[in-house]
Amino acid sequence: MPANQSPGLAIEVQGLQKSFKELEVLRGVDLDVAEGSIFALLGSNGAGKTTVVKILSTLLKADAGTAGVNGFDVATQPANVRESISLTGQFAAVDPILSGRENLALVARLRHLQDPGSIADDLLERFALTDAAARKVATYSGGMRRRLDIAMSLIGNPPIIFLDEPTTGLDPQGRIEVWQAVKELTDTGTTVLLTTQYLDEAEQLADRIAILHQGRIIVNGTLAELKQLLPPAKVEYVEKQPTLQDVFLALVDDGRSIGTHN
Amino acid sequence: MSTHFISDTAALTGRSLRHITRSPDTIITTVITPIAIMLLFVYVFGGAIDTGSGSYVDYMLPGILLITIASGIAYTAVRLCTDMQGGIFERFQSMPIARSGVLWAHVLTSLVANLISLVVVVLVALLIGFRSGASVTAWLAVGGILILFTLALTWIAVIPGLTAKSVEGASAFSYPLIFLPFISAAFVPTDGMPGPVRAFAEHQPVTSIVNTIRDLLAQQPVGSDIWVALAWCVGVLAVAYVLARLTYQRKIA
């Protein structure tokens, strides 16, 4: 079957349905993701975000509806879809017993690339993991693991990357590290579909945001468009208070300059 | 199907073999139970068991080797279950690789780990007096039967590895397999067992496998036992393989 992709669309989903036994998780999901954009699928726990990602990455079969990824149908052309994507799962999918470098080289080898070692070294450098390259991943911090996870997803330059809750369980610094890595992805023209339950994450990263609720997309638009759904903002003057995150980061990042006792 | 099956399986096998070289405790805990049972039977119970002529350690080593394999494959289920829970299984499944290579890598790793364990157990048996004048051909036949038995039990282990909710649950299935040799001709001749137990002992797979290996090592003619043993191994292997593949298909559908 030839690829029949609408121009400019990396992902096209129509009427996607999926049930697990009696539980209807997806009840007709429609969404389009433009090439080279960051698209956030927002929803609370159990909204079905991970189910959408699993169907798009050929790990699950939909009960009804169609899904196209990079112009390939996930049901009939799964091998082509797998060539086009990379999945970074909810639980960092890295091998804790291997070193960071070995993890990267393994993925490079599985993508049948020449010279896995130097591909690994390049990515370690790019994700500031060179110093930890030879250490077992079990010794990495949460943020380092997730960075390694994202680095593994970039091997072979797949045009589309799925990030399933990339910052769940990370501390604030880890989140910012991951956000930085995601923003850099789109510089290379990569399309990113990310799921998150954090509203600020979608706000920070996404070109477009869709809210998945009770198995359907209830809104889909840019941040500005979503904001217009509410009554116009009224202007109020409020003293700018630092958020707890600002305080935390200022203390932790610049511990020396604030004059701790060390 | 996929042209990359061999290279993908090799890459994934290299990965899981590292898990063994980096945690050799899995080999140690695999061999410790069979070695303990061997010492117990040779030095405590053995004197009271009449197996006819020949040393008792020669008599019971085949059963100990099967127990070694039964306890070794628990780790195959554990490694597979850990991959399933950790998300790396899904990463591999979403990549353009030969998907079944993921299972074969675990199976080949199981084979290597069990062969290492078997060598360790045989070395300990040699230390406590096991001797065999068997020819190279007989040893190769013993090795072949043990490999077939390992493959059969490994494909059984794949099923709990894919389906278990917890790593502990994944390994629990192996306990009955470890005890199977006790109700067989592995440690005691079946003649003295009461009727139904004897009937079970004489017709379960372990007895024919044990008798075949024992005869090969003792340079005795193997008789029809070897065909029964091979039929059991191949039969269990085929059924376990089909069930494991079905479980796997359901898991990734």
C-alpha cells in the first residue's frame, strides 16, 4: 500500500478506539500533528495518553479507527512505522546493568548503523554524559537516565519521536534538563509527540496542545487558542512573588553564591 | 522475514550475557542448591541407599544436573520479566528489528548460563569422587540431551517471564520442576516405591533422561530409554515453544 500522507502531517489519527475488556479507554480520538512540531497530549492519569502512544508505536492494536505515522498505516505497515519512530517510555527504558555508552551502542547496533561506538560517544557528548559514560546506568540520577533515554531515541535520526511522560518522577532540575533536550530536538526538524500530565510542561514545550479526557480529544489548539476559550483576561496588578520552584532552583543551583556554610 | 534476525539476536544476546558476567551471583545461586543436595545425598543419605554396584555420586549426578537446569531457568524468567516491567522490552518492540530476536536472545543466554552452571556442578562432582570413562561421543550425547532439556525448560520459563506480574512470581514456577527429579529414578531406584508413586516415577520424563545419561556415563548400552528421553525433550520443547510464542503474540497484539 502506498504511503498517502497529507502534506506536512507527521501523524494523522482518525476515530481511534480501544477497549481493555469492558473498559473503554479511547472512544474516537482524532488528531493531526504537523511535521517538525512539538505536540503535547495532555490528560490526567488514566486518560488514555499512553494507549494512544502505544498504538502509534505499533505496540498495541486499535479496535477501530486509523492511524498514520510518517505516511504509513500502523495496522498494515508496522515495519515502516517502526523505521520512522522512536519511543521513550514512561519508565526510562534503559538497561541499568549496562553502561551509558553500552546502552547507546546497543541501540545503534539494533538500528544497523555503522560504527556504533562513535555514535554513542557523540551523543554522550551532546547530552553531557561523557563523564558518566563508562558507569553502570544503575548509578545515574533520574535526570541523567532520562537524558540517556532521549539520547537513545535519537539514534538513527527517526523523523518522529514519542515521549511518554518524559518528566514524571523527576526533580525540578531533571525536568529542566529534559525540557532543554526536547527543545533542541525540533532544531533538527524532528516531530515530537509528548504526553504529559503537567500543564506547565505543555505550556513550556508544545506548539500545539490537545487535551485527552474520557477517551476523546476535547480541545486541540495552540496555547493562545486554548487561552481564548476562557473569558478574556482582565488586567490586575499583583506583586510578583517567586514560586517555590524559583526559590528551590535559586538555592540549589547557586548554593555557593548564596553563602551556605561550606 | 527479517534479514536482520541473526545480527539483531546477536546484539541482544550480547546484552543479556553481560547481565550474567556482571552478576555472577546468578550462577552461584543456581549451582548452590544442586551442589548442596549432591553433598547431602552423597555424605548423609547415600550410605543407606542401595543402588547396586558403582559409586553413589556416579549414580545420582544425572539427576543433580537436571536440578541444576531447573533452578537455572528461573533466572531466565526473572530476566525476561524485568525487561517487561522496565520498559526496555517495549523500546525493543518499537524498533525496526526482528522482534522475535528479543525472545531468542533470552533463550540463548539461558543456554549459556546453564552450560556454565553444569560445568561448575560437574567439577564439584569430580572433586567428591565422580568418575566416568565415557568416550567423547558419549559425552557429546550427554551434552546434547542436556541442551535439549535446557531449551525445553527455557521455553517453559519464557511463559511466566512474559506474563508474571512480579519478578518473584516469575521465578516461583521453577520449584515444582526442581522437585520432579526426586520422584524419579534420579536418587533411588524406583523398585522400592509404592505402586502409584512408582508408576508416576517410571513414566515421567526425568527418569528416562536420567537413565540415559547414567548409562552413557557408565559406558552401558542405553537401550530404548534414549528414544523415550529424546521424545520427551523434543515434545516438551515443541509444546512449550508454541505456547510461549502464542503468549508472546498476545502480549504484543
